[in-house]
Amino acid sequence: MKSAFISTVSMTNATRSSIMDQSISLAKLQKEVSSGRKADVGLDLGIGTGETISLRSEFARLNTIIDTNALVSSRLDVTSTAMINLRDSAQDMLSTLVSSIGSETGREVTIAEAKNDLEQLVATLNTSFSGSYLFAGIDVSNPPLTDYYDTAGSASKTAIDASFSSYLTGIPTTIDALTPAEMENYLDTVMTTEFDNPGGWSTNWSTASDLETVNRISTSETIETSVSANIDPMRKLAMAFTMVAELDGANMQQGTFDVVAQKAVSLLGEAIEGMNNAVGKVGNAQARVSKASDKLSLQTDLINTRILALENVDQTEVSVLLSNALTQLEVTYSVTSRMQGMSLLNYL
């Protein structure tokens, strides 16, 4: 037996179905009003869904580069500060050495200052930031230099001590009898090899890579964003500080010590010039990173505007639809309630 379309059962089922449909629509509208976004982007956009997916992917990619640039910028800031500090120490040491030439007064203070500068150089070149060593080149997981004054001994100090001792033995002479010409010969032909790269520097001093870190700062641009401990100015600083600090200058004749001081002054002057160039290179990298991030921010703003246009709803329109839906649902409930009170028995 089939119930007629005007039966109580038929009308009850129809209103029940209507209430379910209206409730689903109401929930959808409520979600859109509260979020400001389409409840089902894929359903609403249809074939246009691919565009919003593509835009969101590009938006995420650009923001990842922006976040990376922020880290790179901070790393470059620390690198620049460290190099400026080294340059300033070199400038102070140069001034001290110039004043010490021809005078024994303050020689021990000069030697002590050189030792402090050498320690500072090693510590600075072993600076790490966010888990990466700044002056290690691409080998960012390892400190580039061993501690010259390590109590357990270091290859760098052992090599310097051995080369100077061997040189004195080979002449033969003692430190207090070493002539200026002999000292000059040692510095130019023996000691300098300890700071060549490749050579003594890469063997006894540094494990840094000559290759510098490269970062992508935009969709089409990559730049070097680090400075290796192996660059020429760093090695010249190390040589200048070491020759003043480690060749027993306190026991040299004045003329012999003057040779050391003059050689160190020359090296420091070259190192300072090189450091200025390196600092300028880092500054240029900082400017490029900042400019790239600004451009990326503009791109992400444009992409985000398009995403919002595709996925967001008109709040005013949706609010009106929600109000109408609520009214319609209330009417449906009212009609359903009255229909549930109707019965054929009332007319019998």
C-alpha cells in the first residue's frame, strides 16, 4: 500500500527533509559569517580551485624564502660586527707597534696585547650563530680554528715553535744574538709558509672550507652569505699577531724586534684594507637580502589579495542570507508544529 501525497506521513516527511536542508544551509552560512571564508572552497570555485591551490603554494614558498632571509640577515649582521671588531683590534695593534719601533719601553705590553689579539682572532673566527659557524665556509657544523693556546697543545702553536726553533738551530744562534737580517729572512721565507693556504694554514690552523655559504634570497637570485676564515686578511692578521706574540720578542735586540714590528705593521695594514673590503662585501649582501625581502613581501601581498578575492565571502551578503535562512527555518518549524497537531480524528 502506498501513502497518498496528501497524507500526514507524506507532509511530515517533506517538512523533515526541508528542515534538514535548511539546517545544513544555515550551518554553512554561520561558518562563512564567522570565518569570512567560503565554507567549501572547492565546491564553490569548481574548476577555479586549481588557481587558489597554486596561489597558496606560491604564497607558502615565498614566505619560506622571506623567513630564511630574516635568518640570513641576522647572520650577516653578526658576521659584520665580528669583522669590524677584528679590524678595530688590528688598527689598535698597528698603532701600538708603530710607537714601539725604536724603543724598548712598553715592549712587554705590546707582546701581551698581541697575545690577547690572537686569542680574540681565534675566538671570533669560531663564532657560531643559530647552530652554524659563521667563518667555516660551507662546513658550518665545525669550528674553523683550533685554540692556539689550548692547554692540551695545538697543531698551530707546535708548528710555529718548531719552525722557529729549527731556524735558530740551523744558523746556529740564540734569540738574543739573532740579527735583524736573520729575523727578516725567517719571517719572509719560513714563517710565511705557516700561513699559506693551501699550506701551513690549512694543515695546522684551519679546517674551514674555502667555499662560502650560498643562499637563495629570491625566486631567481642566490648570493654568498658568509666569509671564510681562510681569506687573506684573516691569515695576515694571524701572522702579524703571532710573530709579535710568539717569537720571544722580549729577549730580542731592539733592531731585531723592530724588524718584527715593521713586518707586523705592514701585514696589519694590508689586513685592514682587506677587512674593509670584506666588510663592504657583507654590507652589500645585507642590502641585497633586504631589497629581495621587500620585493617578496610585495609579491606575497598581491598573491594574498587574489587568494582572498577567490576564497572570501561578502560579509554583508552572507549576513542577509543567514538572516533569511533563520527566518525560513523558524517558519518551517512553526508549520511543522501545526501539522503535527492535525489529525483526522479531530473531524470525526
